[in-house]
Amino acid sequence: MIRTNAPVFKTTSVSAALIKVAMPGLCFVTMTTILLSTSFAQTSADHLNQSLLAASCANCHGTDGKPASPAVMPALSEQKPEDLLAQLLAYRNGTQAGTIMPQIAKGYSEEQLKAIAQYLGKK
Ligand code: HEC
């Protein structure tokens, strides 16, 4: 069925002029808000991702890289992120020997090891 009484929107010339003036500003505010909230969400997601990856190290190295007995287990939280990454990459590519770390490091991509090292390393 064809509607014959569909509403027709008419804009007066005053409101049309107002819209022309206000729209660029509104668009700017909206876009800025969207961009800011997106980058905030991105940061939180990255942080969550890093903490989830690093959680698998907690069984042995302690929560956030702080072991219960630092004399027995290396305290990852006391080392610089770049030093942690260098060791993890060495375990991964086989240039550094270990009992368990070579197998563990091979389970992660280079980007994941970087994220873990940044999360656990000394701030
Ligand atoms: C099953 C226990 C276990 C888990 C899980 C574990 N590690 Fe280890 N880690 C060790 C042991 C044991 C060593 C000593 C080297 C070896 O024997 O492999 C070590 C050594 C290291 C070292 C070298 C530290 C130093 O100062 O010599 C780094 C870095 C490291 N681990 C990072 C990690 C990270 C990152 C994770 C999580 C992705 C992780 N480890 C998970 C047991 C573990």
C-alpha cells in the first residue's frame, strides 16, 4: 500500500541557517569524543591483554613478577623490560639454555613477549 499522508519535514530558513552554523562545531565535538573514547578503550584493552599474557608467568615468578622467594625464583619486576625481552627472545631462539623457559618462550610471538616484558618489567 502506498502512503499518501507520510509526514513531510520542512525547515524554516532560520533553523536551516542555524544548522549550517552549528553543524561543523557539533561534528568536531562528536568526532573528538569518539576519537578520545576509542583511544581510551584501546589503551585499556592493551593493558588487559598484557596482564592476561603475564598471568601465565605468575605460577612460578609470582603475581606481577614478584616471587615469594626471590632467592629461588628471579624477580622479573626488578628487571628492565628490555632486559627481560632480550632473555625471553634468547630462550625462544635457543641461544640461552634453561630447564623450562625455552619451552615457555617458544609458546609466544615476539609481540606477545614484548607486551609481557613491558607489563612485568621495572617501571
Ligand atoms: C613453570 C615455571 C615457570 C613459568 C610458568 C615461567 N617461568 Fe620464567 N623461569 C622459570 C625458571 C625455572 C627460570 C630459570 C631458567 C630455566 O631454568 O629455564 C626462569 C627464568 C626466567 C627468566 C630469566 C630471568 C633471569 O634473571 O635469569 C625470565 C626473563 C623469565 N623466566 C620470564 C618468564 C615469563 C615472561 C614467563 C611467562 C610468559 C615465565 N617466565 C614463566 C620458571 C618459569
